[in-house]
Amino acid sequence: MEALRVEKLVFGYQPDKPVLIDVDFKAEYSTIIAVLGPNGAGKSTLLKLLLGAYKPWRGRIFVEGRDLYKIDIRERAKIFSWVPQESPNIPLSVYEYVLLGRVPHVGFLSQPSRSDTRIVEAVLESLGLKWAMNRPIQSLSGGEKQLVLIAKALVQESKIMLLDEPTSHLDLGNKIRVLKTIRSLREQGLLVIYTTHDPNEALLIADKTMIIHRGRIESFGDTKDILDTETLSKIYGIDLEQIDIDNRTYILPKL
């Protein structure tokens, strides 16, 4: 089923300086899409437009055939969840912050149910964070904070998850834990769109890859077909080489 359709999207932060130009693509559920591109290419801006945080200058966004901006904010919160790069600077415990992800499912002036608390506890357990439930968020390491952001998005039980460089601050162990979590979301039927600078990470878990360069989609399709050294060398301005080992492809810099 078509989850998302983006038609000729144009957007910028300053007049006559578009950040994204004629962005056009479709995406289905049970799919992981990696979005690659240099800094300033428009990757994070694209996610915020999909979230409805900004309105495009031109173009349209459809969710299951419905215009995004005709869907009320509360319903959007049940469709989309968002994992930013930076952790919040608020005086809450890990449990209290992650529980906020259940707000779209809790009635007005209602208290979280036992079902809500069970969902939070299960997600914290799956991410190895149950030990930190009562700890202040600000007492955690950078990598642990990133996992808390992902936990809040997971308890939201959305259909589409948007993640902005979710593994950028993580050590190797936590990075693998997050990648496995993202991969499991595909099996749960979600559409996952996330930004990354690591082509090998995309090769590991992404079904499709989008490469954005200077605000335009340079290429979009099956990851194994899209991630070639010629395209990546051109947009990043460096020499790369492809290595195949045991039916796995790796893209490495030539130093």
C-alpha cells in the first residue's frame, strides 16, 4: 500500500534561496529508506516537511492519498513519529519523557493507562534502557540520550517513523542495537525514513536509498543499485572504492 507520495516539493528558508527543488517520490509501508547527501543538501529539511513542521512553497505531500495539511495535528501524531538529532534539555526522568510519546493515544485530561505504562516499559527493555528509567535524562551519555529519543518515538506506535541521523552519536554497541531496532520496524509494517552519512549503514538495513545533492534528488531506488562509488564520489568530492566480501558490499575511502 502506498504510504507516502511527494509531488514536486519546493521549499527554502529565505526568499529566492530554495533548499529543496522539485523533490518527487513515492514510498510504501514495510520499507526502510536511507537518505544520504552532503551537509546542507536538504536531508533534515525534507524530514521536517514530511512531518508537517513547515509548509512547502510549492508541491504537495500525501499520506495514504490524503493531503498532509488537511490532517489535524493530533491525527498526524498517530501517523508520524520523529527522532531529532539533539536530545531535549528538560528536567524529566527517562520514563517521564518516553511516556510523552503516548500523548496522542491518551484522551484529553486523561491519565496514562496501565497499557501505556506497559508499552513504555517494554520499549525501554528492548533498547537496554530499563536500568535508566528513573534517571534524569541529562545524567545520561550522548549515546544513551539518543536511545531515549528513539524510545519515545517507538511508544508513539506511529505508521511512519522519521529519524535524523539516529546513529551519529552512538558507540558501536548502541549503533548496532539501534540498527536492529530500525530493521525490526520493517517487519512490523512501518515506513522508516532516516538520514545518514554512512553508505555502509544503508547497505546493511535500507531497502531503498535516496541521494540528495544541492536540493535535488540525485537518485532514488533499491539500495544495492543506487549506492555506487561513481555517484557518491561525485557528490562528496572524494575518491571511493567498492569492496565485495562474502556477498556483502562495502564502500570505503581511498586514503
